[in-house]
Amino acid sequence: QVQLVESGGGLVQPGGSLRLSCVASGTISRIAAMGWYRQAPGKQRELVADITRGGTTTYQDSVKGRFTISRDNAKTTVFLEMNSLKPEDTAVYYCNAIVQVIATSVVWGQGIQVTVSS
């Protein structure tokens, strides 16, 4: 099993920066990809960015050039560096992992609040 724990959220002014971290534990060798999703009030959860085991990254168009997803060398921690934050980035951010054992499953973190407001 894989467990995910997020940290780093909070309140920031427009134009500011935050760095989210997601630490994976358990059978991390079975993780095929990790990513960040977000869900704003009244909206569906959406992909922000993800990174495959091979290092390929994907970004939502609205965050390209502002957000960067990365991971540590041990591939146990994924980071989301968020710059030039806008009020519309306000949401609960969730870390997720695609885990491949016999079948493929999706694991979610508990979520962390990011609020961009003056």
C-alpha cells in the first residue's frame, strides 16, 4: 500500500509563491506516476500537474510557466512550486499516485488548502 502526506499550503497574496510537498510511503516502487490535483468550491477536481516515473511532466494550461512539478532523487517526495499565484488558484490541492501492482489503483492524499487573497 501507498500513503501520501501533503504539506506546505496556506494563505498567500496575489503574485506570491508557495511550495507544496507530498511524501509517499509504503510500496513506493509500485508508483507509476504522481501528481497534484485541485478542487475549488463548487467545481470539479482537476489536474494541475503530474510527473511519471520516467520523469515526463504534464501541466494544466492555466498553470504553465507559473507552476513546476519536481521530485527528489529517491522518488519519494513530489513538490509543486507555485509562483505568480492568482486568486483563481485558490483551492484544496490533493496529491495523488498511480500505483501498479496486479491492477492499477489511485491513491489520494488528504488535501491541503491554498488560498490566494489580499
